[in-house]
Amino acid sequence: MSMNIEEYVQNEIEYSLKHLGDEKVRHAIKVGSDIRGYISEFLRGKGYIEIPPVIISPLTDPLNHPVYDPKISAYGGDLWLTKSMIFHKQIAVQSLKKIFIMSPNIRLEVEEKSKTGRHLYEFTQVDIEALEKTREEMMDLAEDLIIYTIKKIKENDADELKFFKRSLPDFKKPFRKITYMEAEKKYGKDFERELSMESKEPVWLIDIPLEAREFYDREYDDKPGILRDMDLIWPEGYQEASSGGEREYELPRIIERIHKKGQTEEQFKWFIELARHGIKMSAGFGIGIERFTRYVCGLERIEDTNPFPKVPGKVSL
Ligand code: AMP
Ligand code: MG
């Protein structure tokens, strides 16, 4: 920070007031609010129960990319801010069977990520999990969820779509699928971007290699090194909408996978202890609300979807 702190705060507050007063931001926030509402309505209609978010815990997602991890020491233990509720949802679903959470995630991403227009360091994902369901069943649910939400937006947010000069297509099920390896072969290193740029409809990227993901996604029994997981890619260059998959639930496999990722059992002792009690298979996915809103509104920058956007690298209100 080159300017002094008082100047910085003055500038930021000025920016914040301008941002909140921007017509584009106000319309995008309305669309985001409706997206949350329609997704909740859809999931409740399918028998999913909303559980409250966990914000702080000794256990959170390791993620497959580095972020700064602020540790809070209290009550004789260490606590972290939630990066995703992956473990909590896997635990809660054992008794509740079908759940979702409007889950605030804190991921202190590197400053570079501010350039993508897709990254905030505080965002919300709808995190969904169901007991004894397969990846394919969850992909089917995700397709219905997206089709339902976009249909509702088109019916009820016509003024906003007009403001953004946005006409959204009616997507048809099933969405196209491509494996990670096929995509890499066809489009090269930047395959996610290329795939998204050339598509007019959402596309599933499936069968992701073990090294590219965290330890908790389930490996195929008959395809070692390949996971039973999936990403959904928004069309028109908007890139990743969602990630999900079937979960690893067998203790020896969990331990083996933790080691393969170079992580320690100590780091995941809470989860290991739980798995020792026995957990059943589950599957699920998470969809970023701000990215969904960005796609619907056709926005260049994700911060326009949020009243108090946290852009990586910057202290903001
Ligand atoms: P992940 O499990 O890491 O794929 O995160 C779940 C979903 O949350 C992603 O598919 C995105 O839609 C969204 N998401 C992840 N990271 C961010 C971020 N830094 N900013 C905004 N949305 C994000
Ligand atoms: Mg992802």
C-alpha cells in the first residue's frame, strides 16, 4: 500500500458507494438474489433440506491449489475459515440423506487471480450432497436445476435481462460430456477456456485425473488414477460453473489418497476419525452463485454481482 491508511480507507469507501449506486450492480444483485431463491425452491421441491453454513472449523477443504490459510487459535485448538463444506456435507448427509447449503467460502487466492474476472476471495456456493447417489444421478439433478433456474429467470427477470441485453437459450438435457483427457487432447493446455468459448450450451468435463483433484473424490475401481467426478463449464467463455463427484468413503482408500497427495493424517484427523465410524457413499456438487449470476447477466467482472466484492489482493469493505 503506497498511500497511507486513511487515504486508502477514504478511496475504498468512495469506491464502495459508487459500486452500490451503479445501476448494473443493482440489477446483477437482484438477479443473484433470484438465482438463490429459485435454486432453493428447486432443491426443496426435490426433497433436499437446507442446513446452515459452517464458517469456522478445525476441518475444511484442502483445495487442490494454494491459498493463504489464516489459522485462528482458540480454546486450545486450531480453527480455519471454511474454504468449502465438503467434509461437513459428507458427514451431515449420512443422517439427513439429501442436503444443501448456501455456503460462504473464504479462499484467499493469489493476487494474479483478480485478472480472471471469475475469482473473489469471499463467495457463496450452493453446496449439494445426496446419500447413495451416483455421479450420473447428481449430473441429472444439476441439469434440471440449471434449466429450472434459467427458465424462472427468463419468466421473472425480463427487465434485468433487457437491461443487460441478454437473451438466454433454453438448454436441453442431457448436456454434452467430454472427458478431461479428450478435452486436453482436443483443445490443448487451456482446454477449459477453449471448450467454454466454443460452446453455446453448458458442457460436462468428466473423469478428472487424481493429481488434478483433492483426495476425497472417488477413484474408479476399474480405471486407476481417474476420478468419478465432474466439472460443469458455462458456455461463451464464462468457464467453470460447478465441481462435484462421488466421494471416497472407505477408510483404507481415504488414508491412501491422503498420502498420495503428500498430505498428512494429522491434518485430517477429524475426518479420519469419522470415517473410522463408517460412512456410506454419497455424491454431490457445488455451484458458485456469483459465477452463475455473472453468466446470466453476461458480465465481464464477477465483482459486479456482489455488493461488497472481495477482489484477490485487495483489502475491501
Ligand atoms: P470448487 O469445489 O473449488 O470447484 O468450488 C465450487 C464452485 O464455487 C466452483 O465451481 C465455482 O463456481 C465457485 N468458485 C470457486 N472458487 C471461486 C472463487 N474464488 N470466486 C468465485 N467463485 C468461486
Ligand atoms: Mg472446481
